[in-house]
Amino acid sequence: EVQLVESGGGMVQPGGSLRLSCVASGFTFSSYWMSWVRQAPGKGLEWVANVNHDESEKYYVDSVRGRFTISRDNAKNSLYLQMDRLRADDTAVYYCAKCEYQLLENAWGQGAQVTVSS
Amino acid sequence: IVMTQSPVTLSVSPGERATLSCRASQSISNNLAWFQHKPGQSPRLLIYDASTRAAGVPDRFSAYGSGTEFALTISGLQSEDFAVYYCQQYLKWPPRTFGQGTKVVFK
């Protein structure tokens, strides 16, 4: 059974940093693209970033490019999202997801809450 | 590419049929997926390539469309189908854009 477990969420002041982690199990992590998707309070889903098997390809939504960094450690079956220079509008539940056909997210974690507030 | 869903909220009685619409700001061929998201749960992939059900998705869910106009139909709505539904395009990215969602509520 595929399992994705996020951690590292919390409350941080504007301009601060936070690192989300996602530990994967139940599949060969190193073989799959992975992504982060977020949902702000009262808003819809927003794709944030994805990364290929060996980190040679990384893509971001414009609003986070230059502030967020997606990475992975295949030896630890882990996906990360380093979030720097956080803003209030980054407040959201962040989901990590396993990507398959057409890099569509077909398995999701339970989500990690990130709150940016002074 | 901007994805626009309608309506924002759809009131339906159990057993009825619900039809949700999604429009792309430019042609995306059939590079469209539908996701279901229930409160307190993680999203779930329902449909890909505009009309192909993902593994384990009941056949009461069907979808069609190509180019810029798409639809998701839920036939014989069941209580577990009340949720928010999102379309997502994956032809031109980044970013892989979602629509704003359609909330299916109990009538």
C-alpha cells in the first residue's frame, strides 16, 4: 500500500523559513516523479512544484519560484520542500503526491498545515 | 492556461445526475484530469485523458470533452459523492493549473 506522510508544518512569521518532509513507502520511490500541491484556506488546489527521479528536472509555479526548493533523497525515500521568505499567502495545507501517468498525482499524503502570520 | 469551472456550487439530490463543466482558456486537446476532494481527506484522481477513469473509480463517474470544453457527469449520485471536484490541465506546464472547483452539495 502506498503511503505518504508529511511533516514539518507549523506556524512561522512572514519572511521566515520552513522545511516540509514527506516520507514514502509502499512503492519504489526512486522511480517516480513527485510533487507538492497546496490548498489555501477557503481556496482551491494549487500545484506548487514537481521533481523527477534524480532531481535533474524541477519545476515551480511562478509565485514560489526563487523562494521554494523541491528536493528528494532516494536513499531515505523522502521528498522535501524548503520554503524561504514565506508570505502570508503561502498559508495552506501542503500535500505531497506521487506522480504517475502524465505526471498526474495519483497518491497523496494527508497534508501538512503551514501558517504564515505575525 | 486558465481553467474555469462551473457552476461554483451544484445542489443535487441523492440518486440524481450531476454534470460539472470545465473550460480551458486555450486548447488542451484531451490533457485534462478530474480530482475529487472531500473535507478532511486528501484529493483523489478520478479521470485522466479527459475521459479515462482511474483505477477503482466507479462507473457512475464519466467524463468527456476535448479542446477547451469538458464535463464530468456523476450518475445516480451517492452520499459519498458530495465533495469538491477540480479539473486540471497538463498539456502546457509549468504550472499544471487547476480550476477553482465545483462543490457538489446535498439539495
